[in-house]
Amino acid sequence: MEKLEAVQKVLRFSHPIREWCEGDHGIYFDDFDEQNVDDYDGGYGDLADEIIERGIAENLLEEDEVS
């Protein structure tokens, strides 16, 4: 699964992670796109990685599922 798809899956199925992302960062589901999830210089790369890590911790994703 691509990184954007993984982020979207986690945000869709985890209310606590979605609230954390929206509340702490002011970033919403629709703010993510294919370019900014891979951008670590002004984009959302670090945040996307954190969302994926939290999704793995909540068993929404498998570690080897994200490419």
C-alpha cells in the first residue's frame, strides 16, 4: 500500500489519531495528497510517518504493509 493510502486508512478508521492530527496539528484528511506525504521539507512527511506508526500501534496496519 502506498503511503498516502496508509495515512488515509488510519485517519478513516481511528478516531483518536484523527482527533490528534486535527487538534494538535490543524491538518485534516483532505489536506494530504501524494506529494506532501513524501515531502520532508515543508510538507507532511514527518506527520504522515507518525500517523502510520500510530496506525501500526493500533493494529490498523501491518509494518510491512506500507511501501
